[in-house]
Amino acid sequence: MSLSLAASNNVQGLRLLFPALIIYFLIILSYGVGAQNSSNVTNVGAIINGNSRIGKEQKTAMEIAAETFNNRSKTHKLILHFRNSSTDPFLAASAAEELIKEKKVEAIVGMETWQEAAQVADLVGNQAQIPVISFAAPSITPPLMQRRWPFLIRMAADGSAQMKCIADIVSAYHWKRVVVIYEDDGYGGDVGMLALLSEALQDVGSKIEHRLVLPQVSSLSNPNWVELEELLKLPTMQSRVYIVFQSSLPTVAHLFRVAEKMGLVGKESAWIITESITSLLDPHETSDISSTMKGTLGIKTYYAKNTNSFATFQKQFQTKYPEEGSPESGIYALRAYDAIRIIAQAIGRMTSNNSTSLQLLLNTLFSNYTGLSGKMRFEAGEILYSPVLRIINIVDGKRFKELNFWTPDVGFSLEETGKIRDGDAGGVIWPGNLTRVPKGWAMPTAAKPMKIGVPGKTSFSKFVKVDPSLENSDKKKYVGFCIAIFDMVIERLNYSLPYEFEAFDGLYDDLVERVHNKVYDAAVGDITVLADRLEKVEFTQPYMESGLSMIVPAKPEKSTWMFMKPFTWQMWVVSGAILIYTMFVVWFLERPSNPEFGGPLKNQIGTATWFTFSSLFFSHREKIYSNLTRLVVVVWLFVVLILTSSYTANLSSMLTIQRLEPNVTGIEMLKRTNSKIGCDGDSFVMEYLQTVLGFKLENIVKVSSEYNYTKKFKSKTISAAFLELPYAKVFMNQYCEGYTATVPIYRFGGLSFIFQRGSPIARDFTKAILELLENGELKKLQNDWLTPENECPKNVTSNGPESLSLNSFTGLYVISGVTSSFCFLLSLAVWGRRFQQQEADQGNASPSPSEETLWNKTVRIARFFYKRELNIPTRAPTFGNYAEEWHSPRWDYSTASNTPEHPRTIRPTEIECVQQE
């Protein structure tokens, strides 16, 4: 009985074991067939992260590529052996070693992170010398990479292009501060990305304000994310531009939920995610994370979707992908598919008698290949082409919106070729459905207004004045020119800006430090732009220019020779010279024909001098006989008219406007005499006077108020005061009698408002101040507050009229000199010709030229010109006589004997007897 029962049990056990043995036999048979033709079977190892969506997509894509190849090839077969590394570099290296030893793989693909790829290439690739194709790349390409890992081929580009794209987005929307958030991978893999991002942001004038490192979800047994909420509550974190990279999908989901709960995913905030996160999101999938990420900008590598090969692959992918729904394959799946296809093509080129290694075939194929992931060109194991990135915008939980393209060479463009450029990412719908560009900053609210520091103690109250007695009054506690500008700027902003003032009684440098340390959000007042301050705070456009001006006591200028002031000494010398020259020319031209210029030489000189000087007052009465003289006199009278008018006008101005003569001539005089000087002790001017201008500390007197300057001057405590240009204008406008100010030689950056570094409100203030400067409103406000006209009623100035110089009348003198010289030379030529005729008429009466000495000839010529008389021919002049006719006076008489046969010579003494009809 027992024996039969045992036999029946054995039979039943064999029945159960028989199907299992058949399945096992079939598997062995299939491997046996493969073993019989092992040269036609290629084993490839694939190391992926089987727990992530990226790893699952990669596995599906590689299976599709291998299956397609196996179905088409009859001589070669490709077998994939998958291993799960969970992004652990040591597990990846161990899996690679096991694949090489046990599965005899001829190539290894995969590795989602660079740490895995480097570990596998180190421990396996160099020892086994088989190709290692990595889907990851280092953030920064290490030097001598090809020499260190000669069998490593990486299909992804490094992170520099993606970080530059993020920096361009930040620059396009004028954000100055960003917060970087990433998940700790335990290996410091984000250090390179941070370095690239920091450098790229620095190139566009921005910087990383804070780094927020999130713990891995796998490292927490019960993640409640309370720590994350506490980290996001950092009071010093003013930026609202968040950049998230290298994080898992659960971490990103929790991050956005907490941020939405805290109000950080709303108006005035901006979120940017990298491709490693963007690829995890499915535009066809509705999920909670997508709904919380509304308005987020993402970056994806562009690839063509309008090809037949992509459509075929996408159809197969949606059929085989193990997850629910109809997901769209991402760039990581496409790269995995292209990698297996390239391996399959290399296998297809191998034959049983071909000694070419798989590594060489892969290098050849990878050198120039176009696949579903795009065009690839490799050299020495590195990808060389510049990727084309696409900006996406998460509109709602159901769809993405594709925006502009981005390339490293062009920047933003409307098409992938980069031919049509654009200035930003495109038409973005921002968080909170904001249509305008968010400020990217913690904007003040009614519950938490902007805290603005105001200087409580100022030397000149017209700029800023704080009256504590008006604390509970209806009147304004804070008044002044700076407060008026601030109010005008607030009115021009296109958004509400709640604020509250707080008086600060310290130094201006301390006020700057308070803004730098984020005690104050901003400071409004007469704050000078300086180089060391610029490193700490954000300045707006200066609303007033600034420089160092010296004010000294002055007295009215008195001079006995005031009548000489209208002209410079050079002007007087040249005017006298041109007068004497004109006098000589008039005498030379009138001497032969005008009896009033006759007589003894001293009478001739007296007449010529009297004529020329009397012409200055247009009171000359002497007759003019020569037409050339008339031309000279007309030009000279024009010169006299201009000179007398200019002299009269300038002298009147000098006598009307009181000129002030300073008691101190310059800075060197003050230092040489060790004179006391005054300045504002609360400003930077005191240190500037010591370090730059070289004044001794014991010679510098601190002056606390504008009213104390006059007291110090009257008591002779100080000899000069050094004030910034805006304060000097106010002082001189109020105390215009008895003081004079120098033009600033040392310039500063101007007066401005300050904000925290990176604050976008500073840029809005700058724009508003520029508008006020351009339309003249700021100038009008300056005149009303600082330099009203009723404060200085008397016309007192230290910048009176200057003496007229020769430069203003050079042209006039040239015209007069040229005219006189022309007439003189013409007359000289005429008389020279007559001298030659006289010499010819005398013939032998004169000594021969060889017998006459040069001195005698010179004396004879001079005597001729001095005693010359004008002979008027009675016949009509020929062409050669026109010059003589122009030189001759006009005679209005006629005589019967005035014929060519009876020429008559008329002396000037006879002309007086002729009467004109």
C-alpha cells in the first residue's frame, strides 16, 4: 500500500517536472544553436537605472533597436543583457565586470550618470578593452580624457551649453540673483554644474544668491519635507528665481508642493528646470506635479519629430513601454536607440574572417552619424557638435508650450537653424498666470512693506530733512529734494510698491552697510556713488552730478586800469600796430595829391596821425583825393566800428557785474601755508582730502551744518571749505555775497539711491529717473528745492565777463591788413613806373648805373617818392593807364587846350581854383 502510494507520488511529481524540463531544454537548445555559430552572435551589456523612468525608456528603446536588427539580419544576432545599477557607480562597475566575465559581452552601453560611466571605464574598459558607450557626460570635460579612457564613447554633450542657455534666460529678463536647488547624489556630481552656472551667470552680470541642497528621497525612511520648508523660509533669500537641476521626480514633486504651499510658485517668481527634469515630464500626462509647475520654464534638446523613422519608432515605443498611458519618448530614449543601432551597423559590417575590431568600427560610424536624437559628430570619443536646445513652458497640468530655440552661437531664435534671432525665450506664461515678466524678487507687500533707510542727520537740510516732532502729525516727517524725487518715481512705477521710511543717524558708509547686510531694502537720500560702495549695493541712475568744489571768501575786485580790461594785452598791441600801419598807408597814398598832407615832414606826420586817430570817433574832416585811400579808409572805419562796439559792450558788462576776487588762489597755497579747511565730517570728503589731496588731519575742521560754514569763515577758523558740487550750488545760491566757488576738478559718480544687490526695483527706478531727466522735470524740481531765484537777488558772481582776445578779431585784422597792403603795393607799382619813365626822359643827364653807388641810387629813389607830384594827362587813358586813373583823384573841369596835341600838367595847387558845376 505504501509502495503504491509512493509510486503514485513519483508519477505525479514527474508529471509536474516534465513541462519545466521541456522549457529548460528549449532554452538550452536555443543557446546551443547560438553557441554553434558564436561568431554571428554579439552580446552587449546594458547598465541602466531600472527604477527610474529614464532607465525604463532606455531599456524599451534598446530592445526595439535590437529586435529590429535581429529581424532583418539572417547572419548576425544581437543579444542584450540588462543590469540595474540604481545610479550607484560601484554597482555599475560590478555589473560590468560580471557581464564581461560571464556573458562575454563585446560592448557596454548605458550609465545614466557620469560617475557610473567613469567607474565602468576605469575598472572595465581599460582592462577588458571593450567599447563603453555612455549616455552621460561630465559637467566639465576633464583634460586628457581620451588618453585616460581610450575605449569610452560618450553620446551626450557636457553641461556648458545648458548652463549658458539658463544664463541667457536670466539675462534676457534682467534678473540679477538666482537660487539654485539640486538633489544631493552623494558623490558631489553637481559641483561642476554649479561652477559652470556661476561662470555663465557672471558673464551676464548675475550671480547665485543661495544654494539649496535637497536630500535624496531614498535616504529618508519617512520624508515629511519639514526641513525643506524651513530652508525655503530663509529671511536673507530675496531672489525669487529658482533653478532646479539634477533631481529625481519624487524630489521635484515634493519641492513644488512645498513651494506652492509657501507662495513661492506665484506672481513675481520664476522657475527654471534643466533637461534631466524636463525629460521626466510627459506633456500627455495629467499629474499633480505638472499642475504645481504652471509657468515653469524647461530646457530640452531639440530633435526632429516629423520624420518617418521617428514616427515608426514612436509607434513601437508606445506599444512596448511598460508604463500606462501613451508616453512620448525623450532624448534619453532616442540616444539609447541610436547607440544600439550603431552597434548593430558595426556588427553588420563584421565578417568571420575580418580582423577589424568593434571599437574601430564604432569610431568610424560615430564620426558622422545622423539618428533620431539628431546629428552627431564624434572625434576622440567626444561629441563635437553644438546642441540645439528648445525652451518649453508648462502651461497647465495637461500640456507644454514649446517656445524659442537656443544655440550657443546665436542665442535665442525662432527656428532651429538660428537664422531668425529673438531677444528672449518667447511668449511665456509665468507662474500665477502673469503675462508680464516677473521681477524675480521678494516684492514688498502691505503686510511686509519695503524698509527704506533715510539719513537722519544731514549737513544740508534741503536734500533730506527728518523732523521727529512730526511723528504723529498730518505733515510729512520726511521732506527734501531727495524725498520729492522718490515720490515722483513711485508715481511712475507700473506696480504698487508699499514702503516705510526709517531714519538712520549714522554715517553714510554705515547706511550703505545696512543695505548690504539686508537690514534695509533700500536707502533714499543724497548718497554719492563711489567705487567701493558699488561692490556692496545697487545704485540707480544718478539724479545729480557730483564733484569736489572749493569755496573761499572773496571781495569785490577793484582796479585803476579797469578801462584796459575789455581787451587783452595782445589785442591792444595788434590794434595799435594795425592803426599805425593804416596811418602810414593813408599818408603814402595822399601825399602826392592831397595838399593837406603836404608841407614839412612833421606836419605830414601830424596830419596823418590826427586823421587816423580822429577816424576812431568818426570825426575826421580832411579831404581824401585818392580812390585807393578811400578803399583803405572804408575798411578801416568798418574795423573801428566793430572794435568800439565790442569795447563798449564788454566794459559796460565789467562795470555792471561785480567781480569777486578770491582770497585763496588754490589748493597748493592752502597746503603750503598750513591753512585750516572745513568739510562735512560725516561724509567721505574728509578721508578724500587726506588720502588724495594730501591735507594734514590737524588742518581739517569738521563742519556739521551749512549754517556753520559762514560762522567759521567770519571767525577766521577756516580759510576754505570743500563741498560736493550739489552742496556748493546750494551754498553759493544762498550766500552769494562775499564767497566764490571753483569749478570742480575732481569728479565723483553723482548722487543716487541704493538698493540691495540684484534688486530689480533699482532698474525700474533708474528708468524713471532717466525719464525725469529727459523731460526736464528733475531740473525744475532742482530749481524749486535747491536753487530758488529769490535767495540771491543781487547780481553777484565770480564768473564775470572775460577780456576779449585776439582770436575773436583775427579775421577782421586780416581783411584790413590785406586791403591796405594791396592799395599800398598798387600805388607803389604806379609810381615805380613813373620813376622809370623819368629816368628814361632824363637820359644822359643822370649818371650811368656803373658810376652811381647803391646808396646814392637809394637816396635818389626815396627823394623821388617823397617829392613826387601827380601829373594828370588830358587825353583819354589807355589800358596801361587804368591803374593810374584809379590811383588819381576825380577832377571835374574841362579846358579847350586839353587835347592830345596840347597836354597840360596841372599841379595840385591849381585844383583848388577850379569850381564844380
